[in-house]
Amino acid sequence: MGFFDSDVVQQEAKQLFEDYQSLMQLGGEYGKFDREGKKIFIDRMEELMDRYKIFMKRFELSDDFMAKMTVEQLKTQLGQFGMTPQAMFDQMNTTLERMKSEIE
């Protein structure tokens, strides 16, 4: 069975995408949140990033050709912006830490 044939992988990918879309839509209202709302939003973003890191690690550890190609495509796309997957995660973490410091 291929990596993408797994029901678990498909469900997690779907859930990650839906959760990301919801948070991005909600993030448009971030400036209107009170302090507690901002903390909750940041916590949810951190949780999502942790889930995404785990999901990506599954791709990297898989022997499946399509999973490996997906990782390479991500690296290529990020590389066009001078970034690596780790740099992307580091940047998101930096942004979230800055957001935290602004509400304290």
C-alpha cells in the first residue's frame, strides 16, 4: 500500500488542511481579539505547526516514492523563496513568539 493510500494519512491531511484554512480565516480578525482570544489563537497555531511537523516527518521517513517526491516538491517550492522546510518552521515559530511577546 502506498503512503497516500492510507486512510489515516488521508484523514490527517484533510484535517490539517481544514484546520489551517479555518485558522487563516480566523486570523484575519486577529487584531480584534482580546488578550485571551489572541493567546488561544497562538496556542492553536502552535498545535497546528506541531501536527504539521509530525506529518512532514512521516513523509520524510516513508519509503514510498510519492511521499519522497512530495518532500522534494516542498523543498523545491520553498527553495524558490530561499527557504528550507526547517527555515519555514523556524520563521513560523519566530512569528508566534513575537505575537506572544506583543500580548504580554
